[in-house]
Amino acid sequence: GGEADVFGMDPKDRERLEQEAASSDSESSGIEEDDGESEDEMEENQKFGGYFARQQKSNTPEEVQLRKDLEKALRNMPDKQWGGTTVWERMSAMDEERYERLAAERPCETAEDVEREAQRALHKTNRDTERAQRKYFRDRTKAPLTLWGGEEEFLRKIEAMKAEGGDVAEFAEALQAKAGGRMAEVWNVMQQMRFTGLAKALNSWMMGHRAVCEAKEALMDAFHNMCVLFKVPTAGSSSLDKFIFSNTADALSLKGLNWNPSNLKAFVNVLRGVDLAGGDHSMVPLMRLRERCDAPFLQHLIIESNPIEAEGARMLVEGIVECGVPLKSLDIAECRLGEAGAYALVDLLCAPDLPLETLVADSNQLGDGGVAAIVDVVASAAHLSRLSLRKNTAGKASGKSFKHMLGETETLVVLDVAWNELRGDAAVHFCEGLANNRSLKELNLSWNAMGDSKCMAALATALHDCNVEAMDLSENRIGPKACFVFANALQHNAALKGVRFDGNPITMQGGRELLRCALHGKDGKEVMRSISLENCAMGTVAPSVFNPAEPAGSYVLDMTDNGSARILRNLIKLTH
């Protein structure tokens, strides 16, 4: 009944089919069919046969068989053996978009209406598809003509390039960027437009470009092969692949890949163009390949957070120097170098013609001796402008090395030595060198416990002459008395624009004194400064320390101490 309703059968025909189905249920032999056609069957075929016959022309064999099953089921009515409803559901699932959607949106009275609507929708879909295909292929063939807004503009570009003697490779790369991967179509169109000479030159460029791509693929294959040979993961292959195949990148980040010396060995051999796994022996070294492509060299390298140890550091430095990598910045922090690895960095800084500007070697357990060895050669690095040696236990030996280095260097602008052991005599030596320095602009001395009066007096003396503009003194145990010393130095300095005292117990007296002197610079000139005083116990009044709000009392002052001299000046001001 459901199938008959869908195809718009008359109630009489439906009643007759139900009677035939009831009589067939009483027979035990199942469905019996007569090969001949009765008048009723001929009438049904006129109604349904044309529909199925027309559909069979464009359907798959599976669909054709399903329709035959359905036609047979409609003539004989479904029972347990045929399962006409199941057949219809199968066909509906396969023809859902073509028939069920139309029946739901626009109820039809006859099967011919269903067929007509379905054929119309199918024809429209095919027509739209053909139009889209024609437009796609038409656009592909005219790709170079539409790159710069039309044929006339394209011709003008070519003629201008020929008149100026332009570089075909540069022109081809511009086409490559705009046309995607369709350089073959560009070449064909140029042939048709009779730009024979330019087409030949472009073809030569395409062949060279293909050879370069093959050389790049050979380098990546070598990296994978060597990782397999050394039994290490191929971590970092995606980053390396992006750098090798990019014609604009000059930086490579390999941060946090958990590389060990074996991984680094594979990378260094890619720089050298060597496959230790027995692969292609004619590989082009990476820097030479970048030069051939007119691409930027490797200038910024990040190896941070990889346990390459001293062995890996030596291999890396040897590869950089041997391959002539014009490295400008190297971040090798948290790589477990140890003191032995520090000497590899010494070799890097001493390399001739290396334009290294930034070296970050934080948290490498370099030790006092390792830091001292690096600092001793910083002055000889002609281009080094930023050095970071945080968390490396730099102490007395390093302090003496800093003294000489700061007095000699003319290029160092940023220095970060936070979280070390620059206190006592080491801090005094450091400050003595700072007094003779004229290049440094940013200095980080936080977490060094250099807040005693001796260290702060040396720092105050250095501030009279140095040109540091930003200084971080956070977490150095600086007390209120040291603040009086520092405040006195501020009045003799015109360069310092920002100071951080966060985390120091300077109390209310020290904070007030710093803020009182913040705007006063050398020779009484006003200087705009920012002073950070977070977590400095500003709500606490320190006992036995000069308090301008409650100055009454007896004082014992040592006039050789800058802090005592500062207190005396404040007392004299209060009397006027």
C-alpha cells in the first residue's frame, strides 16, 4: 500500500492488489508468477513500465536490479519472501536526493510527475556542472593574462621587462607566486603569444627550479635516513622542511624537540650536504643551495630546550663555522651544556667573519669558570650586541671577567645576568667595569642578592658615568638604607629612564626617597623616569631608619657612607 500511494495508484487498483496478495498468502508454495501478461498487468505496465524503462538508461546495474525487484514486487504484492517494502527502502536510500526530496517539497499525483521533476533537476545540475568545468578550464588557459588584470597589462609587463633587460628568473618567480603551480600553462601561453625567447628562458628556469626542488628533497631524505641510522625520532622534520623549501625564511626554530647529540648530528650533516646513511653522495650543502635559489641564509637559529649537551654544542659550532652559516642570533638555552659546552660557545664567538649579534645561553649549568671563559672573549666579538647568561652560577671569577669585558666592549647593548651569584666582591668587580662602559643600554641584575651597602655603593658610583637606560634590580634584598645610596646616585645620572625594585624590602622610607629623587637628574635637570616598587613592603616603617615624616631623634652618621650623607642633606633641608 505504501508503494502504491507513492506512485499514485487508484483505490480500485490498490484493492485488487490487496485481494491478490491475500489469496497468495493462503498458498504454501510462495509466489507464483505467470510469464504471460494479463490485461491488468498490461495496464500496470503502461503506468509503471515507462517510468522504469526510462530510468534504466542512466542508472547503475545495482539501481536497475533494484527497480526490477520493485516492479516485480508491485505486480505480485510483497510478502515475507520478496519483502517489497525492504526493496523500496533500499532504492529510496540510493535515490534520496533525486526522488524523496522532490516528493517532500512538491507532492506529485503520478509517477510521471516524479520522473519529470527528477529529470529536470538532474539536467539542471549537469548543466551547471558543465558550465563550471568550462569556466575552470577557460580560466586555467588564460591564467597568465589575468595575473595583472588583463592581457594588455600582461603584455606591458613583458615588454617593460624586455626593454629594461630584466631578470627572467625574477619574472618567473613572480609568475610562480601568482599562478600557483601552473607554470606549464604559463609557458604554453607564452609560446602561443610568440614570446619565443622569453618562453625558452622561462623553460630553462623551470628546469633549474625542478633541479633545485629535487636537491631540497634529497636533503630531507638524508635527514630522515640519518635519524633512522642513529635510531632517533625524526622530530623537527616539519620545521626543517618548511625552512628548506621556503625562499623567504631566514629563521629556524627547533625549540623543545628533545633532540640529543644524534639528532643534532643529522642536522649538521644536512648543513654540510652529507648523508651518513649511504644515500645520495652528490647532495648540495644547504647554504650553497640557498645561495643558488637566491634565498636568505640561515640567520636566526633556536635550539632551546634540547638536551644536546657539550657534544652537541661542539658539533653545532663546527657545522656553523665549516659551512659558513652567517648566523646573527643563536638561542641555545636549557641545553645542558655544562662547563665543557661553554668552550664550544667560546669557539663560536672567536670565529672570524661571523656576524653573530645575539647569544642566549640561559640555564646551561655553565658554572663560574664557563661563564668567565665566555665573557673573556665577548669584547673580541665585533658584532655581539645582546648577551644572556641567566641561571649559570656566575660568581667571583665571572665578576672579574665582567670588569674587563665591560670596560673594553663597544658593541654590547643588552646584558642579562639574572639568577646568578654576583654578590659581594663579584658584584663590586662587575660595577667597576660598568662604570667604564659607554655602550650598555639594558641591564638585568635581578636575583643576585647584591643588596648590601658595599655592592650598592659600587653600583651608585657606576651610575654617575654609565649610559644604562633600563635596569632591573628585582629580588636583590635591597633595604631602605641602600635606597638612600641609590637615590643619591639618581641625581647624578641623566640616562637612566626605568628601574625595577620589585620584591625588595625597601619599606616606606626607601620608597619615599626613591620617588622623591625620581625626577631629578644630573645638574638639576628634570628626567622622566619610571620606578617599579611591587611587593616592596611599602606599608612597613623600618625602625632605626631615617623617616622624613618623623625625623625627631638622635643620629650617628658615618660621612664616608653615601647613605649617611644623603640623610644629613635631608635633615638640613628640614631645618629650612
